[in-house]
Amino acid sequence: MLGTIIVDFAAQWANLIEERMDSQKKLSEVAMDAAHEVLAVQPMKFGFNGQMMGMVIKTLTEHWAYGVDLKNWHSSLRA
């Protein structure tokens, strides 16, 4: 169940980021709003916490073309 939630969120988030990047925006400009939008659509399905977000970041870093950029962006938020 948890794995499905992580993969679903990761896929929806990555797709939304890519859609917004198509309009010549940078990942850093759209990632936060895209995450909030995915969470707003299905808040009950994604009872998210920091550990789960870490799993999403790890999954996307390993399996998505922009994953390293996302990881760097996310790390910069915590700096």
C-alpha cells in the first residue's frame, strides 16, 4: 500500500512538473506548487509526511530524467 502511494504521488508530481516546464519554466519555479496541487486533489489518499516525501524524492532521483535536479532543489529548501 505505501509503495503504491509513493509511486502514485511521484508519477503525478513528475507529470505536473513536466507539463509546467514545457512552458519554459524551471523546475525550481514549479515544483512546490505542483506538489501542493497533487496533495490538494487527493488529500485522503496521500496522508503525507516527511519520510514519505523522502521516499518520493529518492524514487524520482533514481527513475526520472529530472530527478537529480529535483533532489538538488529539495536539498536547497532544507539548507
